[in-house]
Amino acid sequence: MAERIKERATKLDVIFQKLLQEAIRDGRLSEDEDRILSSAKKAMVNYKSFVDEALKDGVVTIKEHSRLLELQNELLRTVENEAALDNVISEDEKLLIETLKKMLKDF
């Protein structure tokens, strides 16, 4: 399980790159998209930090695995909350949310 957890942490970089590609697909990065990406990156860094901590002893406990699942869900909630801050979720923001949902499903 430890190797799978480590692999997931590495996939976060791919997910972030995909989100960035989606955000600039229209040729510009809006302030809202930038804020969403920054928040997503922070949540991903938190996830990776916890993975590093969990793997220090070479074993991922059930409690640690549960926390990783919580952090994964927190990533999605963070992006959704950032998109909703101005009470308007643009089509670009919806695309970022849907991209993240799809990629986390395959995560």
C-alpha cells in the first residue's frame, strides 16, 4: 500500500498540470482561476507532506490512509469553495472543478 500512496502523491503533479492547462486553454489566466490554482496547489502540498510523514516508518496505517482520503476530499472542497467565493461559478471555474473531480476519480 505504501508504494500506491507514494504513486498517488506523484500523480498530484500531473493533476495540477492538467488543471493549469485547462485554466489557460482560453489563452488567459483569470484572477479567479489563479486563486483556485493557488489553493489547489497548497492542498496538494499538504497532501504530499502528509504522505511523507506517513511513509517515514514504511507503513501506512488505516488511520493514516483515512486521513489521506480526507485530504483528497479536502482538495476538491477547497477548489469548489474558492470558485464559489464571489457567488458566481464561471464556465472556466466549472471546467476546473469537473477536471479535478474526474482526475481524482481515477486517482
